[in-house]
Amino acid sequence: MLKWFREHFHREMTRALVYKVFTRGILALFAAQLIHYFVPGNGPLKSFSNLSLLFALLFALFAVLAWLRMDGLRIPQVKLPRMKKKNPPFLNGDIADHVDDDIILFDDLEEEDQNACVFLADIILAAGCLALAGILSL
């Protein structure tokens, strides 16, 4: 696994990986809170440790799908439509103008790097949810 990580992870993937982990983690916590709020009081998903375990399994499934996508299987990614945002005139400059390295976003990565980034994000989140489920079940 360490050899695979060295071959597939590049320095410019760090920002995209952090953004993926943060965004998916926050959305998972939001979904868990919604489920916790709307599930009846005697349901098995009322326990937050069970919800964390459910999300750990869900992220593990997503990681398997990302692994299959990296292996060559054509599974389309769900991409939400995004509107182009317009910067106000006073924000025409960018901090990248003052730094040698350009900022590389997730959409700017190659498809193989995107799949590797999604795979690593899902593995990190599955491990985090599993650890959270273990801690909360004590």
C-alpha cells in the first residue's frame, strides 16, 4: 500500500485531498445529525455510534468503487453542477500571482489523479468514522 501511495500521490494533490475530506466529512456529519433528529426514539440508528459505523461502511464502499475506477472500470462520478462565480473587480488579483506554484484544484487534476484523490479521501473518512464509532460505543 505504501508503494502504491508513493506512485499515485503527488504534491499538487494535497489541496484537493484536504478539500475532499473536509467537504465529505462535513456532509456526512450533517446527514448523521439529520438522521439522528428524524429517526424515532427507539430506532437502531438513534445511536450516533451506529450512524458512524454506517457511514464508515458507506465510505468503504465508495473507496472500493474508486479503486475499481482506478483499475479501469468505467463507473461515472457524480459531479454536481457548479455555477461560475464572478470575482468583484477588487479581487482580480490572486495569491498565486505572488507564489511560484500555481494552485491546482480537483477539477484541474487528471482523471487518474482525481480517482486516487477520491480513493484516499474515502479511506481516510472510513477510518475516521470507524474510530468514531469505536470511541462512542465504549
